[in-house]
Amino acid sequence: MPRGIGIVLLLPAAMAPAWAQSPQASISGTVKDAQGAVVPGVSVAALNDNTGVRTAVRTNESGFYSLQALPVGSYTIRVEQEGFQTQVQAGIVLTTGQTLELNFVLRIGAVTETVAVTADAPLIETRSSDASQLIEAKTIEDIPLGDRRALNVMELQGASVFVSYESGERPYFAVGGGRGRSQNFVMDGGTAQTIRLGQAQVDVDPPVETLHEVKVLANGFSAEYGGSAGGVIVMNTKSGANQVHGTLFEYFRNQKLDAGNFFSPWINGQE
């Protein structure tokens, strides 16, 4: 009759570093004026709504900007240039490994004039070719994962074939038609598997509450995700915010609460 009580605390954290296999996101695009001419030297800043961390760049001579290594989460984008109205777009939610294209059109006016952009960010990624599926934190926390083992979420993937995940064993599944246990596992930018190819096994099973997102790349992923003969699993843990918060859970299992097996014998109305 396994039973346990656990507490997971998420403390404030600074911006995570950029790794070769980055689970972070990026935003890029062009800034033009109302006549369609590119505007160089424009300040484009992304403010993380949860941590307050600000990342800023300027457009080049072609009016292009690129904000790299952004931790996943909600952002407010601010675009400023002397002689033009300031544009602010809030509610930009970045997900694991996302490459978002976001273009702006500035209108003549004082920099103190602010235009709030309410249009939603594009839902289609035009800067990447991968075929992937994202599982966010709420789904991971709410679905009934067997033994509270996070990688059971692989059973939800349409591109994966889940073989087994027995107690004490490592998960065994195939992705995108590849061999079983031949995926590349990446957690927070680092490799989380025993070997690179041929029976590569994940050696880490994080608590459900610590995972922010899990992204499964089935095909068409970029060259940065090497060492895979069949898909890539990118796990992103929660980094915390400016407020201390956490989760309290109780884990209780008893066979008396389980539904009876179809083939189980019943004696005097009991299994």
C-alpha cells in the first residue's frame, strides 16, 4: 500500500544560460515604417512577465532583429525609435524550442506615444520545419500518470509507440518510426541519456511538478539535436518567478480502490 507526501518548492531563478541544444525560445522579425521601408537601429526589448528579466537588441541595416535564448513563458515586447510611436505587444507566450516570427510596422509620432498591439502572435512557425508536439505543464500535472512518472506522457504522442515503463525500469518507446530507445533526450539544454545511439536510455525521471513543458520532435528537427536515430524529447523544467511558490501533494495507492480486473475471480462478492 504505497503512500507518500511530497513538497516541491520553486524558488526565483536567474535567466538560464544558452546551451548547444537549447530548450529556450527565440523571437525574430523585421521592423518597417508605414510606407514599407525598413527601419534600422530600432530598439526591440522582450520583458519576461514572470521574472522581470529584460532582453533587448537593435535592428540591423536591413531592419532585422533577433532575440535569442529566451526562457519559455509570457513576454511583453516593446519597440522604440526616435520619431516613431512606441509599440507594445503583450501576452506573447513562448514555448519550448519555439522560433517565433514577429514583425512590426511603426508609425510617425513622438516616442512618448504608445500604441498597444492587441493582435495575437502567429500560431504557425514559419522559421522551423520540425514536426513536433508540445505538452504543457497543466496537462502534465492534471492527467493521471502511472506511478507519478513524468515520461508516461509519451503515451499521448501520436508519433510514438509506447512499449513499457515497468517499476524500476527505464521507459521503452519508439518515436517517428525509429528504433526503441534510440531517441535523444535533452533536459534544460543538457543530455539526459546514458549513451548517444543504440539503446540510449533516459536516466532521469523528474517530479511531475518540476516540468514546465515536454516537446517531442518526431522529424525535420534542426542539426543542433544530433545523436538520435528516432526523434528528440526536449524537457524544460520550471525556473521559478519573482514570488516563492510550490506544490503540496499526497500520493496514496491501495488495491481496494482499484477497479477489478476482468479475469479476476470474485468470491462472495469480493475480488
